[in-house]
Amino acid sequence: MIKKERAARTRETLVRAAAQVFAEEGFAAALVSAISRRAGVTAGGLHFHFASKTEIARAVEERAADAVARITGAERSVGDPVRVLVDSTAELMELLAQDVVVRAGFALSADSSHESRVDLRGQWRLWVEELLGAAERGGMLAEGVSSQDAARAVVASTVGLEVLGAAEPEWMAPQTLARIWGLVLPRLLAGEDLEAD
């Protein structure tokens, strides 16, 4: 049991170290030796857990996908879809700002030098489209605002914050997102005022 726990801790350390290296260097420039050095694990120890750089990148992406799934899970679809969307975008920005694995997972899923198995931005887009479609069906959107147009604006804003925040973390600050929602919500909603926290 102690060996299993130690192996799990080592694997977690390697995933976090890989995420840091991928976030800083990108997939193509990241070196396995830099990952093992950052993790404080020998190259042999890294290869015991992950056969290749691609395999460890996929582990990073899977962890990031799990984190996004917790934000966009089915139980989150209950209630006011616009409030759920506002709250979910805040949770996503907080995760991106605080968790290098999520940040690296998003970057890896869009990195053309890496053959990704997940599309985190695409999953996010589908979630936003689903919520705004529900809002449109519920008569919550302002006259002349389609859920498709609203989803494009929200996805472009959130993905833009994610990309810009990778280099300048203040882009992912809660007040930045609140200001964006302050601009978007009055145009989006039909005669309602939903404040962004």
C-alpha cells in the first residue's frame, strides 16, 4: 500500500511539473529532462510512469478536462442558465488563474505541435451554447439577441482571457471578468438585471 501511495504521489508530482513546463515552453519546446528535473524525479522514474512526452501531456489534458467537467457537470444545468453561465465563467477563470494543470491543459489542447485527444475550448463552447440555448428557449434573452451570437461573444471573451492570461495573469482577475459581464449582460438579457459578482 505504501508503494502505491508513493507511486501516486510521484505521478501527481510529474503531472504538475509537466504542466508547468508545458505552460512555460509549449509542447514542442518542452524537454522530458526539464520535466523530470522540475519534478525532482530521475528520467527513469518519469519513464516508469509515462512512456513519452505525449503520454504525460495527455495526462495533463485529462486532469484539465476533469476540472472543466466539474464546472460544466449536469447538476450545474439546474436553475437560471444565465446565472449558471456567469458563475461557471468565474469558476473557469479562477481555475485557469490558480491551477497550472488546467492552464496547461487548455494550451495543450490547442497546440498544433501536439496531437490532442481533447478539445477543452470546444467543450467549453458547447457548454456555453447549451446554457444560452436554454436561456433563449426560456425567453430570457433580449429581443434580437440569438443564443448563437451570445455564445460566440461569451466564448470569444473567455477564451481570449485564457490566452491573454497565460502571459499576463491580470487578464484572468475576477474584476476583469466582472467588467466584461457588466458590458455584456445589459445587452444580453430581456429586461432583467443580473449582476456579475
